[in-house]
Amino acid sequence: MTEKIILAYSGGLDTSVAIRWLKEERGYEVVALTVDVGMDRERETLQSRALAAGASRFVWRDAQETFIRHFAFPALAAGARYQCQYPLATALSRPLIARELVEVARAEGAAAVSHGCTGKGNDQVRIDVSVQALAPELKIVAPLREWEMDRESEIAYAEEHKIPVSVTRASPYSIDENLWGRSIETGVLEDPWQEPPADVYQWTKSPSGAPAEPAYVEVGFERGMPVSLDGKQAAPVTLVKRLNELAGEHGVGRIDSIEDRLVGIKSREIYEAPAAVTLLAAHEALEQMTLSKDQRRLKERIAQEYAELVYNGLWFSAHHQNLAAYIQSTQRHVTGAVRLKLHKGSATAVGRKSPYSLYDFSLATYDKGDTFDRTAAVGFINIWGLPVRVQSQAQLLHDD
Ligand code: ARG
């Protein structure tokens, strides 16, 4: 009996060719699975393309809500940015796609799963490690790691086998997108000295071409999760989509960086993440007001650790569960609202309020109504500085 394989299908050249290749060269019955995490693709187009390429079935799963609620928003609450920059859009989608692959494989009684990741990226690691964690019995076949084709030969293979791929839509870049952001690689971007050409960006206006007048938006949070825009409740997906548009219009969310891949190479990466960048700024502003100094200090370190683990494909690990538990417990009072100013490429928090605010006007003010006991400061400094005075007199003052 022919074995079944479930292929994570994006509709692009690689995975379309992969359908035929898995069928002809490996003898599988191929089920194409598209997990919709918010990319600009039409279900009907993908379905007919997958079937024409040789898939026996096409499965479409709408995972937008799950993606935002259970992957992107927890990463937001963590404050996760890989190497201080990348909000991890692609990285966060991979464990979800892997989980869907496993679910469909089980429902279909498949023996294997497949994906279109190359052999030198992070995505292969994320998907493979996730599948292995969830379903060690499944085989994983990654055609792009096995075949010897370059882009030219893939196009030739597609033509020869009458696989429909819109070569007109073929862009010079490798693009991955979902609601949390857009990742762009390859082509001229591989020269790190080259400024990205304007056509790289699709979601964001250039800051210089953005409106001269700033826009203001108020984001409401409950326990670290965004719940409203401008005072109106908004479902997660709606909220992110609206912010992508609004902040993108003001040129917010462009990132151009050199990044360290898990497989050891440095690569030039361009990202557009208007909603993610805006929400990260808002969330951080609210934490400044609602977390103690100690909480902020440790959480900043945990955020880095969390970003690393997401980037490195360890979503389904005990380490993740541990860090997530810590992060969740820090978010209990991260409730309130932040007003942001979007202007020419930047999203700046300009106002914040919370029912759990630790900011106390009467303690902070230099004006009337001050309740801070400044006479106590002298005693405090005496004791705080004691070890410094002792050491200074015993040692440092004698240094030459
Ligand atoms: N460098 C980013 C990451 O590892 C983006 C990867 C983009 N993937 C793609 N297929 N274009 O998360």
C-alpha cells in the first residue's frame, strides 16, 4: 500500500515541486496541508495548485486565532525579541505548523510529514524538532535538503511536469509572512552594504513618505494581553490586523539586521512587523508602571532566554513550560492602557495608566503634595554607602 505523507504547503515554487517529487521520486501519496497563520494567499488558488501538482487531497486549516492567542501574544508578554530586534514572527509560526502537521498525519493515518525548508535555515530545525517532540514515530522528509535542484532546475522541473506555479509572482526574495510579521531574505539583500530596495517592503510606508501628522492609538491590556484598541474591545486577530495597517501606514516596524542563525551562519534579514513592534513598545511601557524594579530586571533576562528558545526551535520543551510559567505569573497586574504616538517610523509610548500602577505621584513629585520623607535619605545613604566607605578607606585610597 502506498504510504501517505502530509506536506506543509505554501503554494510557492518549492512546495509545489515538492508535491510531485514526493510522489514520483519517493512513491508517497501526498496530502497538502496549508496552515493559515495570516498570509496573503487564497484558499482556492492553493487548492487547485496543490491538486494540479499531484496532491491527492488539500487540507486548509485556519490557525490565525490560535497563532495570535497562543504563540504571538505569549511572546509579547515575554517581551521576546531575538538579538534585541526580531519579534520572531516566522519562528513562532513553525511549532504551530508542526503541530498541525502531526494532527493531520494522525487523522489521515500518514507515516510521514514533509516541509519545504532548506538545509541551511532555522525553519527546518524548528519544524523537525517540534515534530519529533510531538510524534517521534513520524518520518520527516525534507525534499529541499535532499534534491540537488537549484531554482532554475526547479522551474524547469515544474514546466516539464506541468506544475502550475505563477512565475510572474515569483519575487527575487524569499518571503515568509504571517500576522506577526513579514521576513524577507536573499537577492540583493545578501549584500549587507546594500540598502534594501523599496520593493522589499510591502506592509510599511517608508518613514520619509509617511504622513507628516502623527497618529495616536490606545492599546488596552489585561494581564499582559492586548484586549482593546482606542477603548473598544477587539479580538486578537482583528486587533493585530488593524495595528499592522495603522502602524504600517506610519512606517513603523521596519528592521534591517544581521542575525546569527542557529546553524552557525550570519545572515542579512529584513523584517516588517508594525503591529508587533507597536505592541512590544506598549507592553513594555505598561510593565514599567506595574512591575517592581526586581521583577523588571529578572524579566528582562528571561525575555532574552525566551527569545533564544523560540528562535532555536525549542517550543515544545520543558524549559519553555518553566519560563512560560514565570512570565505568566509576572503578568497578573499588567493591566491598563498605553497611548502611543505613531510618527514617521516610530511607535512611542506617550501615556500610560493602570489600576495597579506602582507610580505614586505624591512620592514622585517635586511640587506641592510631596510625601517623600527626605530627612530619611541621609540615614539611608549612610548605610547604603557604608561598605563603599569602608573599602575605600581600607584599600582604594592607598592605591597609587
Ligand atoms: N531569519 C528568520 C528566522 O529564522 C526568518 C526566516 C524566514 N524564512 C523564510 N522561509 N523566508 O526566523
